Amino acid sequence: MIAHVIIDRATRALDKTFAYLVPSSFEATIDVGSCVLVSFAHKKSLAFVVQVEDDEAFFQKASLDFDKTKLKELEEVFEYQAFSPEAASIAFWMAEYYGAYLSETIKLFFAPGSKLKLEKSEDGSYRLITPDFLRKEVQWLVLNHDAAPELPLAKNASRQRQILAALKEGPIKSSELAQEIPGAHQAIRALKKKGLVLAYQQREVRELAQSSLSSAVMQKRKASELTEGQKESLSSIRSMLHSKEAGVILMDGVTGSGKTEVYLQAIEEVLAQGGSACVLIPEISLTAQTVGRFRGRFGNQVAVLHSKLSAGERYDQWCLAQSGKARVVVGPRSALFASLNNLALIIIDEEHETSYKQSSGVRYHAREVAEKIAEVKGIPLVLASATPSIESLYYAIQGKHAQ
């Protein structure tokens, strides 16, 4: 097999793919998105796989004077997938369309906080540093039922007795015991040493701050009755959803006309069909009340991504989407690159807003990228605004966008 990789260096000379032979020992694990170790220009380098193909097909396309012996082998395939095949396709398009480095456009699809790099060990081997350091691990305690139940405790071991009594009700986080029982940490260490208590680590997803979610708007809400205009808009979205074809719908409605309710009911249908949805909102409009409307309808199926969250919070929310636990992502332009499973609908609220343009790093327009993603995935894109952009109006008049 042949792997086509991007070298992790943002220079114009390396702004292309390079071919490497895949050793047979790696053929079962390598895929698009794999992080690999290669030898490049006499240096060990991190690279990202963007295509894998059969070697015969590769050599048939190669020129007659191609020297097969000059192909190097991959040296290591790390157990971490940084992006999906569809993400690679979009990254190639963005690099060409916006004149950006391919090694930079692909990183837009990485998990928040990802600074993938190689670390050399003392034995000369290399390991990949991944964003797992952002994971929050919490220690839980549980009774060891295999231990001798009649093991005597000292008369003054009152804290140990309190802990054992609490654990009879079930596993408890050690931090919670420490809050309830002063000096619990020392007592826990003693119980673990005696084998009466077992400890294990478990990942915990950070709760979003109250500034991001208002309890007043988090109450479960039912769908409201739609007006004729809302029904017409929803019907257009449903028609495109059922056709399983890509397309753009321009929803023109003044502020307060109920566009959000149309979003919510369209997303309900998407979720019922097993799909997921991405909703982009201008950063200035991403208030607790706005997020609350989505969580009030879909609960914990909503992941929120925006710059006011901590690095750990953003990572947790991204992982919820990647794992499928969250099937709706709400956020500003960067939320478009979240790794949602079975994405079936993209909505851009207030699509005329200039905040959808990224003006540093990889410069892009979220509306244009969303159109490309919708095209690649064969899904509808809804552009909504009280004052649509001139580009969207023009395409609607030309019949390129449904209205």
C-alpha cells in the first residue's frame, strides 16, 4: 500500500503530498487521518495521512522513469486519528481556494487544543503528544467486596468507618468524600493500603459555566405552533432533507419572525432520522438565552463551542460531538469544523454577519466553507437573516439557492 502524507511543516516548498510505502505490519491500522512518523530530508517528522491506495494503482499512474526504489517506508503509525476522510477533502479545497498551506487547513479539523508533536524517548523511539492532556480524570472509590469483611479497624479510625459506611451506598468520588469528611484523604490512603477500598480513574466532562447556560432558559420546551411563513420555510428544508441531495436554502425573515423555531423543528426531524446538525451563530449573538433555547429543546444532545470556554471545556464539548453523545453543535464559525457523526444539516444564523470571515491564520469565510461541506456530504445548508448578504440574494435570484 501507498500512503500520501502531509509533512507537518508550513512552508511553500512542502505544500503538497508525499508518497510513502506502508509496511505490511501497519496496513490493518493505517487510514486517512492517521498520524505517522516519517523520515524526511534526513529528519524524523510528523506527518498526516490524507490518502491511502494500492501500490499497483499508484505505480500505474507514475511516470515511466519513476524509480520505485526511492520510495521510503513509514516508520510508525500512531494510534490516534486526527481527522476524517471528508475533512481531508475539505482541507484540500480550502488550501486551493484560499491560497493557504495544506498543513494549516487540515489543522482546522483537529480537536481544540491539539498541538500534535513528536517526543523522543531515551531509547530513541518516538511518541505522539496528543490533546489527551486536556481530559479531566477523576478518582472514584468503591468497596472491595473481595476483602475480609471482618478486618478490624483501630478504635480511633472514625473517619475510615465513615468512609466505609458511605461507600456501602455505591461508588463515590474521592473529592466529594473530602468535602464531607475532614481529613478524608489520609483515611482513604489507609483503607486502600488495607485493601478495603479500591480506586479507579474515570473521565469527567466539565460542566459549562452558568455564564454560558442560564437555568432560566434551560427548561424543557415543546415546539410552538408555526405561522404559514414558518411552515413554508420548514417544508422547503424537509423536502431537501428527504431528497438526500445538497442544496442551499435562503431564509429571509425579520428579527422576531420565528426563524429559530424553524431551526429547532428542522433539527428535531434530523435527529429523528439519526442525523446530526451544526448551527452557526455570530459570536455576539451567542448568549445564554440563545444556547438555552437549543438545550431547552434537545437537552444534553447539544454541544457548545465558543472562545469564552476554557481549553478543557472546548475539548470536552468537541469530544461529545465526536463520540455521538452530542448530535447538535452550536457555536461561531469555528464550530463548523466540529467532528459530528452523520452530519445532515447546517444552519447559519444571521448569515450576513462579517464575523463569519476569519481574518487571521487561515483566512476563510464560514458561509463558503459550509456550502462546500454541504456539497461534499450531500446535505442542505440553511442561510438565514433579516438582511441577507448581497451574494446570497444574488444566488437566490439566479435560482442557485432555494428561497
